[in-house]
Amino acid sequence: MTRKHTIRLGKYRLQLPGSRPVRVLIGILLILCGFLGFLPILGFWMVPMGLVVLSIDLPFVRRGRRKVEVWWGKRKARKAAQKAANARWAKEADKEK
């Protein structure tokens, strides 16, 4: 029995084929079509989507995706902390008035 592979994009889940060669082919085609992003329908969004599909089967792509995920999470947490600090500072400034 083949394992079900899915990609989660926000609240959406996309099912991928169970066959590894088919997934690799889909990932490569997405990347190649992404380089034609100046054409209608095809877009530059296809390059990262192809890398995500390839990250299921290729460890070196998976490591890169994971590094980006960790960086993005830290960046998001840092921005949330900065926003909270600014809100706290504004609240204290209003109390002094």
C-alpha cells in the first residue's frame, strides 16, 4: 500500500501521487514552467511550489525548505514581539498623559 502524500498550503491540502517518479516529474515541471512566469497562467509561483513538491523526495531540497520554515517562524515571532512591545509602549505613553 502506498503512502498518501499531501502538501498543506495554509488551510488547503493538495493530494500528490503515491509514485515517487511522478512526484519528482511534477516538481521539475512546475519549476520549469515557473521560469516562464511572464506568460499568462504560468507564473513565478510555480518555482517554490515545485520545490515544495520535490522536498518530499529529495533530502537536500527538504533541508533548504526546513531552513526557510525556521527562518520564517523566527521572523514572524520577532515581528509579533516587536508589535506587542510597541503596543505596550503606546499604552504606557497614553497613561502618562
